[in-house]
Amino acid sequence: MMKTIENALEPQQFKQIQDAFLGDGCPWFFSRGVTHHDDGHTQFVHGVYTGGEPTSNLWPLMRPVLQVLEAASARSIKANLVVRTDTIVEHKMHNDNPLKDAYTAVFYINTNDGYTYFENGERVGSVANRLVVFPSTMKHGGSSCTDQPCRIVVNFNYHPMVHA
């Protein structure tokens, strides 16, 4: 049901993405709510692809990730930045969409002590260049981190290629 891919991209491809999101040139937008609007938590977001259209100049950098995912089409791609907290804060569990044929992938941009946790009890740590893939109907939640200035992930919602 879940699959974790270590070192998902070649080092130079990953470094381009990491530098883009960690650099001074990436615009981040304040969001009241991590899982739902005004859920008591906040984060910064950078929309990359929504509604069938690229919404960021970082869109071309996402293509290698979509290739690794063997995505037929993307539904949305969004980067999430959660700032460091004194203690780990878990955000509410949610599912990304109710479509049974869709998948979610979380791509970790920086290594930190934060994680993604799942309704089945599994937990995937934030390790740079790691990718975790699961059905979009699967409930999951993220956390803050305490050992880095922020935790950044890129969330992909997509439809996979159908293999004969």
C-alpha cells in the first residue's frame, strides 16, 4: 500500500530542487491551516501545479519526480514549509482526495526530525531526497521539526500510468 523510495533523484537533480526551495528566490505564502483552513496550525505554501496548469516557475524541476512516480497526470503539486517549533507538533490526519485511482507522494526537501505519520501507525522520517507514495485515500499527517529552521516537503497528487 505504501512505498518509500530512498535517493529518489540523482544527486544533481535533487540539489537543483533543494536549492530552489531553500533559496531566497522562492516565494512562500502564509496559510492559516495545515490540513484544513484555520485548523489552529500555520504553514507557508508554494503552489507549483493546480487545476491542470503550472503555477510556478519551479514546475520544470518537478518533472523528474513525476517520472520516478510514473505519473500519467498530475492533479496538484504544492510545497509546504513548516517552521521549527520547540517540541514536535503533529498536524491533523487527513486524506488528500477521495479518488480511489489517485496517489499522493511526499517528497522530502530537507533532513530533520519531523515526519509523516499514517493511520496504520507507520511513520516516515524527513530525509532529504526521500519519496513516500501511498493511495490518496489513506489518512496521514505531518509534523513540525525541532532541529532545523524549517521542514519542507513537496506534496504530489497524481494519477499513475496504467501498465498492461
